[in-house]
Amino acid sequence: MRARASRDEGALSLEAMILLPLLILVLCLIVAFGRIQASGNAVDTAARNAARAASLERSAGSARAAGERVAQDVLSQQGLPCTAVSTSISTGGFAARLGDPSTTTATVSCTVRLSDIGMPGLPGSKTIRANFTSPIDAYRQRN
């Protein structure tokens, strides 16, 4: 019995030494994928709200300004720490004749920092992009 006990001494510490780095890597992966997923949801919401806000305006200039403002507001409300944000609102639909169907599209991109996670092999940042198209009321007066 004593011989068997001496063979098992230190086995737990050896197992812990092998498994602990693997568990830390798995935890870092979970954090990275969670941040990317949450950022994707926030950027999708920003694009959707920006396109909707732009489609409610009467002119291309006010649509562009409203869409960009709403996208910035949504990203700041979501608490998304973007290192670079780009918002583009297509306003070609405002040139359509009254009665013709048209749309406006908002494209929002955000560069999210991943370097603070500290996992080897993980890129330092990831750019997340989303776009959404919203119809412009065909019978609403446009400037």
C-alpha cells in the first residue's frame, strides 16, 4: 500500500500544470468570441437604426446627417469601444420621382480591439461591418 502511495505523489500537481494553460487558453477564446459576437450585434443594430433614421428624412443631406448621428449614438449607448468607426449612408433613393419605390442603405463598420485579451495567435483587432437597407416612402414629399 505504501509503495503505491509513493508512486501517486505529485500526480495532481503535474496534471494541474498541464491542464491550467489549456483552461486559460479556452477562457481567452471564450472572451474573444464573446466580444466579437457582442460587437457584431451592436454594429447590426447601429446599421438598422441608421438606415431607418435616414429613410425618414426628406433630403439626401439630412438623411446622411441623421443616419451618421444615429449610428454613433447606438454604438455609444451599447458601450462598444471601437478604435475606428465608419458610417456610410447611400442617398441615391432620394433622387427618385415621387411614387417610384426607392431605398437607402446604411453601412457601419467598427474596428474592435482584441489585443488586450492577451491570447497568442489572436489578431490585434477585428473590423466588423454591417449594412441594412430601408425603404423610402414612395409618396412622401422629398426636397
